[in-house]
Amino acid sequence: MRERLLDGPGEVDASVRRAAFHGDAAAVPEAVAGLVEKIRLHAYKVTDSDIASAKAAGWSDSELFELFVATAAGAGLHRRDVLDRLLAP
């Protein structure tokens, strides 16, 4: 899943998907860097206004979906890895 998500075909450049996945907002286009951080840290705080701003900056629904999935998957897997290390004997 990780390989397909990060390096598979998509509308968003693979380097941007990888950066979002790894939480590197500095390597994501400035127009969506704040949104990537918000999704990574506080996804429940994303608003319609956040989405509208990204769309106004030229991001399509498909591009935003790819970016959001990469960001959320990366954040979730990172949290799981941290928990696994904490619970390891």
C-alpha cells in the first residue's frame, strides 16, 4: 500500500506525496503546506474554508484527495510505529 500510495501513478507529483506522507510541510507547495500540517496534527480542525483556499490556489479535488490520503496515511502509520516502540518489551 505504501509503495502504491507514494510512488504509484497520480496527479500529484510523487515527491510531494512522499513529503506529505513524512510530514515534511516545507517540501510541499506553500499553498497547501498549512493544510498538510493541519491534517497531520489536527485533522478534525480542517474546515470548508481550508479546502476552498486550496482550490482557489489551483488544486483540483483529485489532487487534494491524493495529498490528504498521503498525509493522513503517513500520520497514522507514524503514530502506530511510535506506539509499537512504546509498547515493545
